[in-house]
Amino acid sequence: MQELTVSGIDVFCDKGETMHADRVDLSWDLEKSRWIVRIEAGNQVIRRHCDIRKEADEETLHVTAKKTVRDEGYEPELTPVYIHR
């Protein structure tokens, strides 16, 4: 078992075990005029902005959200993605 400390929280995981996010939300951030991906995993929330057009189609938004989830170390295929326009 491997122990990691992330933002002051101790995380234990078996090597080879995949991390899963509970929920992923993608919404337009009016203040920054960019899409923001919000990843929930337990009590941890990760927010990442994305440089894609506001008028992007559903497929582009889903692909971008899943790539962001993967980049953060989570398995994107089992995580539901909710798009808020």
C-alpha cells in the first residue's frame, strides 16, 4: 500500500488501483470567460479551467472534461460528466 499526502490529507491506495472521481461538472465561468471542470472525489474538489470556445459542442465538452479528469490521475470512463450551459 502506498501513502501520499495531497493538500494536507493522507491518501492510501494500493499500487495499480485506479482512482475514481464521484462526479464531474463542466460549466461556464462568467468571471474568467472560460469553461471550468469541477472534479469531486470524496471531500476533495479540484477545479481546472479549459481553453475551449463557449459555443463548443457536447462531444468537445465531454472529451475535454474526461481528458482533464485523466490528467488529474482519475479514471475518466466511469465518472459521470454533467454539463451546465
